[in-house]
Amino acid sequence: MDFGIGYFPTADAVGPGELARLVEERGHESLFFAEHTHIPASRESPWPAGAELPRKYSHTYDLFVALTAAAAATSRLRVGSGICLVVERDPIITAKEVASVDSLSGGRFEFGVGAGWNREEMENHGTDPRTRMRLMQERVEAMKAIWTQEEASYHGEFVDFDRIWCSPKPAQRPHPPVLIGGNGPTVLDRVLAFGDAWFPNYMPEGRGIFDRAAELRARAERPIDFMAMSAPADAAVLERLQAAGCRRAVHWVPSAGAGAIERELELWETAIAELTGER
């Protein structure tokens, strides 16, 4: 099992390039950045993790600018979106950005995608929350066409274009891994339809995660990875994830100064060492 770090890159915390160098130097496999284009001030949509939405949600750098900084500052670290809100993005532009980061990084990009939870946020981008899952699938499918076809076309309910040229193509073939985020009731259907991995948030006590990982394995007719975002710094949890076939566990560090981040990294590394018997 590989081990990664999740981060909300904000202007008042350690920068994405500096953090990426630190994470790579300490031997971690990957670094994932969160995305929110904005947070509506109405705050009508409840935050799934609690009542008080952390400030970092409305202060993140642009996702692909942060990813470029992280990729440029490192040579081995895999960099990814955790997650990219594709229902708020033009698929042709996003396909270009994904391919550009993957090409410039030498094939180190991981494309985590999701539909998001903030309905007002997606509505501000012209997205109807009721159809966001179908929209997400079409946009990802359209991007795959752009990455894999020299002259790409796509015709769907929400996405429609005919015969375009769009390069560079990604360094990874056929394209960077598409990691489907989410813990909702129909998420496995989306993973099986157009994902290379399921990338849910680890819930307290592993609520639903392990049974659904087993269901995914039973239903899959092709190789599909199981990964976990929001893994706690707990060796017992990591051992259970590993036994369930989890390929990558990702732990959030705070959007803060170097000292606070290093303390959280030490907790994560201690849990990993306990799991691997290196402590």
C-alpha cells in the first residue's frame, strides 16, 4: 500500500511547491490538492463533515496552478486532484490542463474527480444539481476522447462537439488514472462505468467502506483500484485498509505553517512505521 498526503493549498499557508518538496523528501508517494472555485456566502448547503465550514474551503489556489507548482518542484512525487469538481469545469479546457500537467511532470498526474456537495457552488457554474452525476460522466468521457483520439468527437446530452484537435496528449497511456471520489449510494456504478479507481473518504469506523470495496471487487470485470482519502494516522485503520486491498491511503495535513504540517506528517509517519514494523 502506498501513502499520500492531502492538502488545501491556500495563500496564507505553506505553498504548494514547498509542500511538494517536503512530502517528496520525506518519502511519501503522492500529494493531492483539494478544489473549490468559491464558496457561496449564503451557506445553504450543509458541509457533510460538520456545521462550521473551515476557512480554507474558500481560499484555495486554482487547482491546476497549484498542481503545476508541485510538479515543477519535484521529480518522483505523484501529484493529483483530490478532487477536481468537473461539474464546474469546461471539459475541453480541463482536458488540456490535465494533459499539460501530465506531460510536464513526465506522467505523474492522478485525476481524482467528483461532483461535489455544495449545490449553490455548482449552480453558480450553470450546473443543475439534479443532473450533476450524468454531467460528470459525460465530461469525463469527453476528456478521455480528447486524450486518446487525434481528432476527437463527443455527442452526449450535456457535452457535444465534433472533430477537434487538442494537444498535448497525456504522457500516461491511455490517459492518467481517473479516480472516482464519493461515498454516495450510486458511486460504485460510476466507478464501474468510467473510473480506474474508487477514491472515497474514509468514514469513522470505516462506515460502509470495506463492504463496498468488497462489492466493487465482486462486480468489476476489469482491474479497478480501491484507494482511501481522509485516512487517519492510526496503524490499526491502515492495517484494515491494507487487508481490504487498498492501494493508496491519503492523510490530510492542515493548511498552516511548516511547523504544524511537520507535526502532522510525523503522526502519519509514525502510524505507517507501526504498520510496516519499522518502529
